[in-house]
Amino acid sequence: MKTIGRELLGELAAKAAASPRKRTHFNMHASLEEDIHRLCIAASPGSYIRPHRHSQPGKWELLVILSGSISVLTFAADGTVLARVELGPEARALELEDNLFHCFVANVEGTAALEVKRGPYVPTPESDFAPWTPAEGDPAAGGFLECLRTAKPGDNVALNR
């Protein structure tokens, strides 16, 4: 049996804060080949999760906030923010349909979310990353992350690059 409790969340928060990517995860699924993936993602505010989509049919994604808070953003193909949902004490979960550009931004240290999605694991192809975003590790990624922190529905973040 695998559990996600205060001790594990604390360990993951410390690992995320110390990681160059400012995030880490704990897989509850035993294999990357499983049909359903369940993982706890801990992220610090400096973690850049590049907007992406899951273009394979049926590759939905469920996010449940476990601690802290995240801002989940969805985008049109041109970079216009469609929605911004704050997951934290008031709203605890959301489900994203397949083929929708999205990302999340960690708002506070100690943030962790449970992600559930269909497997098996397939590395994200370059065509599934939003073309108007900098790649992870690109010097422009930090500035783009700051743009995401305040972006609201109707804003076109592609114009801010």
C-alpha cells in the first residue's frame, strides 16, 4: 500500500525546493506501462512547466491539490488564455480534456498535487508543446513563467515573449 501523508509531502517539498527544476514526483503506479498513472507532483514557485497538450485521443488529466496552491491555465492554439483556475482551499480538483494546451504554476512553497492520467507513458513530443513558449532551460523561460503568474483569461501570452 502506498500513502501520501504529511511526512511524504514534506520530503517531496524539500526535494522540489532543492531540485534544479524546482519539482519532483512520487509515482503511485508501479510501471510506466500501466493504463492509469497516479503521481504526486511537488513543485516550488520557480518551477516552469511548459504549456503542453496531450494530443492522443482519451489522454485526459485529473489534478487534485494536496497542499499549497496552484494556478492551472488553459490556452487556445494562438496563446490566448482560455481559463485560469486556482486550486487550493476553495477548489480542490479539476479535469482537463485531451488536446487542450495547459500548464500549472505553483504559488507557494510546499505545493503538491495528485495527477491522474491515462497511460502508458509516452514522452511529450515537441509537437505537443505550445509553439509560442520557450523550452524548459531556455533563458526566456523565467520571464515567461512570470507572465504566466499574472495571466488572465483573454490575455495572449504569446505576445509577451
